[in-house]
Amino acid sequence: MATQPADDPLAPLRVSYLVDAVGGAAQLARIIGVNRSQPSRWISGEERPGGRTAPLIIDLEHVVSRARLVWGDPASTTWLESANSYLGGARPLDVLLSEGPGRVLDALDAVTAGSFS
């Protein structure tokens, strides 16, 4: 019996939240590397993120939510797109896209602890 990949029932809500957080559907599409119209199709439920994009959306939503707890909005988006000393000068968004959320969450924890800004 073939198994179906798990589906994220919160995907439309996550994508809607991220569209607001990053400044629009086109910006979110650019960040995650999909067609400009894709976020709208995900929000409407017409399609669901899959493959590479589903985990990326979950990770991005987690990191954006954590950053908003530290700085609020829109400073959290600025932090994601700015060079970060804890990450060796890399942008948190680039590290998230290339390595996953681990080091980015560590950087947020360091800020919360007062070690980095």
C-alpha cells in the first residue's frame, strides 16, 4: 500500500500570515522561489504547498513568529533581511533557506539573552 505524504491543514493560514508579515504575496513568492500567483492559490485552498515548499513555509512561519516576539513588526522583517553578526554576517533569511531554521533560531535566542543584536 502506497502512503500519502502528510498534509499541513494549517497551510492556508500560515501562508496568509506570511504574506502579511513579509509585505505581500509577490514578496513571499520571491523569498521561497515560487510563481507570484502561488501564495494566493495556497491561501484559497485551490492547491497546497508540497515537496520543498511545505517544510520551508512551516520553518519561515516559525522564524517570523519568533522574530516578531523579539522586535514586533516591521523590525522583525528588517532583521531577517539584514546581515547578522551571530550568523557570520549572513542574512537570517539566507541561512534559513540554505540550512533550515536551527542557526537562525539560535541567533534569535542569542538576541533574547542579550548576547547579540
